[in-house]
Amino acid sequence: MAAKNGVLLAASLVFYGFGEVYYVLLMIASIVFNYGVGLGVAIQKQKRLAFYVLSFGVAINLLVLGYYKYFGFLTDNFNWVITRAGMDAVENAPIHLPIGISFFTFQSISYLVDVYRGRAKVQKNPFYLGLFISLFPQLIAGPIIRYKQFDKQILGRRVTLDGFSSGLRLFCVGLFKKVVIADTAAQIVNQAQAAGLETLYPSTVWFWALCFMIQIFFDFSGYTDMARGLGRMFGFHIPENFKQPYTATSSAKFWQTWHMTLMTWLRDYLLIPLSKLLKGAVGRSLAILLVFVLSGVWHGAGWNFIIFGLIWGLAALFERTDIGKKFLKISPTWIKHIYMHIIMFSTFPLFMAGTQMEVAKIYGKMVFWQTPEQPNLYSFIAHYIDGFTGLVLLVGVIWAWTPITTGRKLDAAINKYSQGRAEQFYMVGALLMFFAALALIYAQTYSAFIYFRF
């Protein structure tokens, strides 16, 4: 197993090197640094000294992440202030953002904290820790793995025919989600933006937002399915990241089903410690709001991401009030769905807004309903959407917005009507998805995953 893990580590670093030729050295440096800090935390007999070592390790990880991801944003805002005071702007050379740095940084921090808390044993083999940090299936865009979920799998994983076949099916489904559904929706999103949001009818902007919600869900969940599928092929069990989030009836339920590994990470490593520090109802509310704002900032360096987190944080605080609790308790399901979709449609388009002006344009169209001359929704759809695109969007809407029965109930239903051939049914369906995705890959140009930028 040691030799197999070594080959997988080398393959992971080579894989990362294809996308980040020079920053693979940053990845290796992160592995070496966190390996040393983990040992430093574990050998300290005094809890206070261990905490100092942990704090140093966490601070360095965050400083590296902050430099690559947020230094440019902070410099731009600093220049905005000083230029209005009559001073010269500070030179701000562009900084390349290493792919997946937010994901592997959070995984490294969770390892150090869990070792400090005694919830995970320190890894004395640097190559095994390197495999945890750099495992190629989920390296680029998650899910975020905890070390305590991973350590026993390093030596205990088994590659089996059943695991490989289930992983292959999951990979095919993920590829279909990305290539067929997400990339088809992305064409509409890109065409609407190319036309200029300020030239579109409000109804067209709402349709653009719907297409983007289809795109981002199937893009991200598709990557997750592919990562989990590849992991199963190698004997790893990577945690689930999505469970029909668009069917949620509250912000709490939404974040229990969307990017679940990030939100549980923020809960365990940020919200709970902050709640202990900021005591009382006010302190708890401040902690929740701060965590949601930071969740927005985690996605990117920009005011649009801060606004994204702030809106969700305010929704979470509203649901904790007596009025919010009563609203969720007595309201019929369809009212709660409308409430959630107002929040979703007013936040997810912010991912596509690069400046405050673009944010203002989006909200201006959605809320104030300016009506330019053209194109309206009908002419936009008639011009940009053909039969295939319309069918794919319809499949995406049904798939994302319909509660889907999974697990044993689905297996039982399929076995009942297929005379016990559920596994064969799944494999045939997955292969059809795979070949459909291959056909579109051949016909289309390259399209990166949205979460590569995070």
C-alpha cells in the first residue's frame, strides 16, 4: 500500500503541475510546512505551547492564502481611498491565484486544529500527509476533506470491483452534469452578458439568473461527483457535498445541502470557537453574521462576495428571531420556497458580477424594472435557444428543483420494475450520460469549472 500511495502522491503533484507549473512548488512547500507544524503541535506537552505552535501554523496558512487571493483586492480599495485624498496610488502588479488554494489551505488548517484538539493523530509520514493535502480528484475544487475522515483510509483503503464500478457511475453522472447541463446553461449566461445586462428587459435578466443557477449547481456538483467517483475507484470515500439545495425551505436547510463540507468546516472551526468567545445572544448573532460574510469572502476577493455572505447572514439571523421562527413554522411550503428563491436569485448572480457597478445593474434590473428597447425575453429566447438547449435547460430545472428519492427507496423501486437489475440499470444510464458528454466535448471548446477560481 505504501508504494501505491507513493505513486498516487506523485500523480497528484504531476496533475496539479499541469495546471500550475510553478505553483506545484507552493503545494510542496505547504505539505512540508504543515507536516512540521503538526509534529510541533503534537510533541508539546504543555497545552499553551501547543496552542502557540498551532496559531503560528494557522497564521502562515492564512497569510499565504491572503496574499495570493486578497492582496490585490485590498490594494485596490486602499488606492481608491488615498487617490481621493490627493495621494498617488500604490503600484499593484497582478498576482496569479493558484488553482484550488482555498481548498487545500482549509484542509491543512483542519489537520493542524484536529491534531491540537486530539481528534486526529499526527501523521509522521510526510508522504501520507502530502497525499491528504494534494489528492488529485478533489484537489482543485473540493469537497473539503477532514484529516480524521482520511487517515485510516490511507493504509486501509481497498480497491474493489464494486467500488470501482460505483465510482465509474458517479464519475459519468458528474461529467454529464458539467458538460451537458452546466456548459449548455453557461452559453446562455455568456450570451446574455455579452449583449450587456443594461440592454436587456428585466424578465431577460431574471432568465439569465435562472440559467446561471443551473450552471453553477451542475458545474460544482458535477465536479464533486467526478471527484467522489475517482476517489471510490482508488478506494477512498470522499464526503458528499450536495443534497438538492434548491428545494430547501430555509437558509439553514439550504446551507445544510449546498457545499456542505465548507459550511460544516466553518461551523466546527470558526462558528463554535467564536460563539464561545462572543457570549450571549448578541455575540452569537455577530458570530453567525461574521461567519457568513467570511463564507462569501472565501469564494472570492470582491464586494460582490461580501454582499453575498451578508445577505445570507441576515437571512440566518432573521430565521433565529421569533418572527422568523413563526414565519417558517406557519407558512405553507410554497411560501417558504418563494422566500428562499428571492434570496437565491438575489445572491447567486453576484458570482458573475466583477464590480460594484455590475452589482447595481443586476439589482436595478431585478428590482426597479427599467425597460430598455430590446431585446425582450421572447426575442432573446427565440434568438439564442434551440430545441436541444431548451431540452437541456428543462432537464436541469427538473433535476435541480425536484426532490429526488435516493438510496434504498430508489433501489427498491428500480429493482421492483426491472426484476432486480438496479445495478445494471444504473450502469447503462451512466454510460449513456458518458457518451453524451463525450459527444459534446468533441463539439465544444474548453470550459473551466467555476470553482477553479476559488
